[in-house]
Amino acid sequence: MSNQLRDRLDSVIERIERARKGFSHHHIVKIVAVTKYSDSSTVEALYNLGQRTFGENRVGDLEEKNAILINLPIEWHFIGTIQTNKINKLLSLKPSLIQSIDSVKTAEAISQRLQNGENISALLQINGGREIQKSGIEPELAEETYHEILEKFPNIKLKGVMTIGTHTDEVNKIAESFNLTRKIFEKVQSKGASICSMGMSGDFEIAISEGSNMVRLGSVLVK
């Protein structure tokens, strides 16, 4: 398994390098390995190959893998839909980053559950493709919402934005959804935003070409 993972990781890094240089030779892209369909042994194998940041969609899976791999200094990201009844458990696991705050209401629920003196780093999820079935703030409201969360909930440290690319085979439409999100990212950089999380296994090269500096990769790494 380790050799297969190494080959896949090396291949992904090569593809990222090509896309990154196409955007800018000075651009840096961080990989978040998404392991929702993998067990803890796969996470450990990837860690031993040098991967340090991992993303989980479900709180229960994050809890289980974190408990097994507690001795590894993994940077865990939560990237799934946030359910109100799971917020306490999620916060108790102290993820390095919550990528999926999709509304002021969700931000308020998280803020209220943080203990005195605690804070959490997060991204604002934007519905860059304006797709009804997807979560996220409408692009037209994203900048205003970003500022509102910063002002109302100082214990939530917004670090940037996240989006899921438009679900289509039309590359130009996928690129448009990423480009729209990147423009919002650029507007909130003055507020300290440093992360533009865009791109998954099927479209990460398009995302990087549109300015993504963080990609969330699952099946392309672990098939």
C-alpha cells in the first residue's frame, strides 16, 4: 500500500507543480488529504510519506481517527457540513481549521459553544457555482458576511474562504466558479484572509489555475 500511495502522492504533486507554475512561480499550494473513505492505517501511511494535513467530512470519523492517531501531530481540518447537534463534539476535538462555515447562523452557533478564552480558525464557505444543492454563502453576500462574522464573533478567526467547484463537465463553468471565489478572497485579504481553499480530485488543476492555494484531495490519492 505504501508504494501505491507514494506513487499517487508523487503524481499529484507533479500535477500541482505544473498548475502552480502556470498561475505563478511564486504561488504555494497546500494539500489537504481527504480520508473519509480511508482507515487510520492509510492516514498513518500518508503521514509517513510526508503528508501532514488531513480533512474529514464527518465528526464521528474525525473523532475515531484522531483517537487512534493521537500521538501523531496531524493538522486536522473539518470540511463537511456542520450539524448543530455535532458542534460540541467537533469543538472538543480541536481541529486546526473548520473549512465549512456556511452562514452567520452557523458561525453564531459555533461561537456560543466555544468556552471562555477559546477560539477556532475557520473559512467561510461560498457557493461559487450558485447551485441549489450545495451549501455556502451566495457570492453577492460573501464579503458582507465575512465582515459580519469577524465583527460579531471575535472567537472565530476567519482565515479565508472555501468553495466546491460547479458540478459539470464544462471546464469554463468550473473555472468561473473558482474565479468568482478567488475575487472574493482578494477582497477580504485586507481583513487577514490567507487561505483560498478550492479544488478537489476532479478539478484541482483548474482551481489552482484560478488561484487556489489549498486543495482537498481524496480519491486521486486514495482510490
